Amino acid sequence: MEEADRQSGILTRLTAWFCGVLPFGGRDTRVVYVAAIVGAAAGIVTGMVIKPQWEASASYQTARIGGGNLESVPEMVEQFRSIAFINAVVESAKAHGITDEDELNLLRKSLLKTRSHALVGFVDVRVRAYSQAHALQLMDLVVRHMQDIQAERKAPIVEDYRKTLAELRKTIDLVRLDASRLLERAEKITGDKAILAWVMEYTSQQSLLAELYRSEQQLREKVLDTANRPGRLLVPVEVASEPINPRLFALAVIGMMVGLALGLASLQLRH
């Protein structure tokens, strides 16, 4: 009883406030109330009609590339946000059994909102779907396509490293051949000046060989590093525990405000 009296008192004070602020009578104020309630109800009904949307998210960083750093290549990061990339993910989703056109359109819209951080080489990806399972599956496909793009970009880099390595190997063989010829001439050398010249030349050849061997080892490491290191997830794939849409409370408040505005406008026009 006390609760009912208290609510009645609140309504009475609200009605009195409306009557004091608005140039309408008590009956007109009730019209505004009804419009606001109808608007809130319409917002809730709208929320019940909208399909729930689940969101999966991840932060993906491109891989370091042998001594250099592919993370700083803006073109590759921006490629993750291109229409071609989005279409490739959509086609892959179809191949994995996600064929609902509304859901595919939702995927396209969410990928278009991918945030790119080209200077530091990572992207924040958010994928929306109509089920938790689909959200996770789609995010997995997105990451897989990102790695495919990296593989495409890494292939020519690896090939250049291998060509340079082959040329370096030829140079090493030539220098080693020259060094062996120097050794063969060692016994035939006479005179202090000739011996000194031979020692200097042989030392120079050995220093050059040592430098070439170091370069060869560095190139081999670059080839392996570039070929084998994939991109990585800075933030693992996560999916919300609840659907992010629809937000019933927000829709109810928006509906109530719209109903209130329409009710006031109709009264203003009527008067």
C-alpha cells in the first residue's frame, strides 16, 4: 500500500510539473504520457524483432621479415581493409556453409570498419554474425586470409634472398679457389718482399672469406625467418558472452523520447 501511495505521489508531482511547464491541461498531459509509453513499447518490440548480433574481435600484427620489418609496410596493412580482401573472406564463408545473405552483408559491413594501424603494423578486427559459433568461425577465416596475404608478400622477398645467397656462394667459391692457388705458390716464393706480399694477400683473402661466410649465415637466417615466421595475434580471438545487439533498454529510451516529442508536437499543433 505504501509503495502504491509513493508511486501515485511521484506521478502526481510529474503531472503537476508538466502542467506548470506546458501550456496544456491535465488531460493533454496524459496524452503526452501515453505517447511516451507507446514509444517505449514500440522500441522494445523493435528490439525483439531485430536479430541478435554476436561480435568476435582480435588484434593482428604482421610478422617481422628477416632483419627488416614488414610491420612498417602500410600497403599490406591497408590490404586487409580492401574490398578484394572482404570479398575473399565472404567467398570463403560461403564455402564453409555460411550462406545467409543478411549475415554475409553484416560481415561486409563489420570488416569495412576494421581499424588499421599501418605505422605499427597491426589491425583491430571485429566481425559480427548472428551466432557465437559463426562469429568465431568468421574471425578464424579472416586471420587465415591475413596470413595468406603475408605469404604472397613474403614470397618475392624470400626469392630475392635466395638469389643473393646463390650469388654469394659463387663469390665464396671463387675466393676459396684463389686462396688455394696462393697456397700452391707458397713453396716457390723467395725473397723477403715476395714473402711479405704473399702473406698480405693471403691474409686479405682469409679476411674476405670470413666476411663472406658471415654474410652467408645472415642471409640464411633471413630466408628462414622470412619464410617461417607468420603474423601473430596480439589479442587472441574473443567473442562476447552476450549479443551486442539489440539493446532493449536503449531502444526503449529512444522510443520513449520519440513518443514524447511526437506527443508534444501533436498537442502544440492541436492548440
